[in-house]
Amino acid sequence: MRLTRRKRYYLRRVFFWLDVILVLALLTIGVYVVYDRFFRLPSPSSSPVSDSATEEKLAFDKFNILLLGLDGREGLNDRSDTIILVSLDEKNKKAQLLSIPRDTRVKVRGKLDKINAAYAYGGVDLSLKTVSNFLGVHIDRYVIIKFDGLVKLVDLAGGIDVHVPTRMYKPSEGIDLYPGDQHLDGEQVLAYTRFRNDKYGDLDRARRQQEALQLLATKILKEKSLSQLVEFINLAFEEVETDLSMREMVALARLASPVLENGVVTKILPGQSVKINEIWYYEADLANLPEVLAIVPTETLKNS
């Protein structure tokens, strides 16, 4: 059967648009594959940083980031007030926050001291080395945020909702919170995460820090528009010091949503408070360190 000129015209147009759709589909798939492959976290190194000539193989295939919170006020000999090892499993979309109490007794430059002294003595390099040697893990990147930076980030997010478990009052540090469900702004969140005059001291404080980080991340990722997210990223660039590349930051942003959906595992390094030469330290219990480092939920040991 012979086709009329009009039918041939329509057929040519149909095939033309089919070709366009096919090319666009192939381009879309190609862009996604490149994006998916490019914006990934790099594979962790096979060995931890160590003073020893013998380097042990990593027990866990994770990407580790050391998060340090600093007071940052001028004139202070800045010790790290918050120390959290963030471990990410990109394949299984899981993450863990392991808080290390700031008074933990470790070797710093060959002498026993509190772990938060490492930053005062040698900045981020000595902090990375000290934590790495102490836990026997490789640390891939670091993130440092000062208190005023946290305040600005929380305020930009519009604050967060928390349950304050007890009266928190320490006017010398600007802490004045009442118990109950509350919406906190940046200054109040800082107070909430710094208070340590409750039953378990630094351990309860570490749990509140972990809680605040998760609430802030969830609010930014789930409740904010794209333009607000860009604004938040721009502020983070100003207020946060890190050696993460832009490529790695995008990879983390991609990973954040499924990780939060799966639930972030939170732990505190087990141990107990001890008094040595009239100074209080936190003596870590490393007997079950492999289980503590693994990204699986476990019962956190409390101070005895």
C-alpha cells in the first residue's frame, strides 16, 4: 500500500521525535551514571595513622570524619569541647556518631593527658593523630565548628524542637533552660548541648549533642526548600573548617537523606570517671572496642 505524502510527513515527524526522546533518555542515563560515580565518597585507606612502624589493616570498611566543636572565644587556650567520630557506610546507607568524652585519658605527645588537650597543643593535626592512635582507626577527614557558627546554623534553620529533661541553669555560661518540650533558637541549643551539671555529666551532654546534630540535619534536609538549602551550605562554608572537597560534600548530601531514614546509630565511648592526682579523668573501657566501632546499635555503658 502506497503512503500518501501527508502520512509520510507525519511518520517522519513521529520518527524524528522518537529519535529525540531516545537521545535525551540516553543523555539522562549517561549524566546520572557519571553523577552517581563521581559524587561518591572515596574508598577508606587500608591502614590507620600510627606512630608505630607496624600498621594494622582496617577492621571496618568505613569513611570516618572527626567532628570537633570549639569554644572559639578570643583569648582562650582552645581545647576541643566536643569530639565525635562520624562513621559512614555508603554501601548500606548507615551512619554512626561515636562521642568521645573530652576528659578521656589518652596519650598526647607520649604523655597521659585529657584527649581535648590535643587540639590546644597541636591543632587539628594532633587531634586527628591522637584519636586515630587511641581507637586504632583511620580518620579520612575532619570538620571543625566553633560555638558561634553552631548558633548561626541553628538560627538559619529556624531552631529545633527538643525535650529539656531537667532544669539547666549556669549563668556564667549563659545557660538558663526550664524542663519540658521547647522550641530552641541557636543560643539555647548551644546552652542545651553544653550543660553538664546533671546526673551523668559529660555522658548526658554527649547524648544531647548527638540529638541536636540529628535534629538539625533532619530539619534542613526535610523541611527546607532548595534555595534555603543553598543558603545553609553557603553559611556552612563560612563557619565550618574542613578538608572535605566539594565533591565529597555533595556525596555526603546525597547520603544524608537515606541515612536519616535508616536511623543514625549513636554511641558514647564506654568507661568511667576516675580521680588521679586530684584530677578527674574519663577512663575508657576498650575491651569491646570492635563492637563499639561497628555501625550496629548497642547498649551504651553509663558511668558507674
